[in-house]
Amino acid sequence: MVTVALDWKRIDWMPKETWKKNILPKIEAVGLKHEDIKRSVYVIRLNGDFCIQYPDGQSPTIYIGEGNFGQRYSGPHI
């Protein structure tokens, strides 16, 4: 059996925010470096009391991904 320690960080990403101007500084503000997110697991979820109705119940989670978060969500302007 393998045990992996998880250290979750949370940032808010508002619709008009851009990677370089807003998101990367937020990531750095929670103590991460750009290199730290090259191998990551990330959860994209709704904020507040909003949920999605799935076949087995409700959840605020929209997407769970793995890999290079910065490359996946920043586009070519990183």
C-alpha cells in the first residue's frame, strides 16, 4: 500500500480573471510556485450553496483533473 500526503490549497477564480494577472499571483500567495502545479490533482467546484444534481446525488464539484494545471487552464500565454 502507498500513502500519499495531500496538502490542499484553495483559490477563488472569478470569470474575468486572467492567468498571469490574477491567478498566478493567487497561487503564489498560498505558498505554491508555478513548478508545484506541473504535477497536481485539482478540483473545480461551485462556490456557496450551489450544487449540481448528479445521478447519485448533489455535489458542488464540476470537474476533477490531474496533470499540469497551469498548462491546462492558462492557455498559450502562460
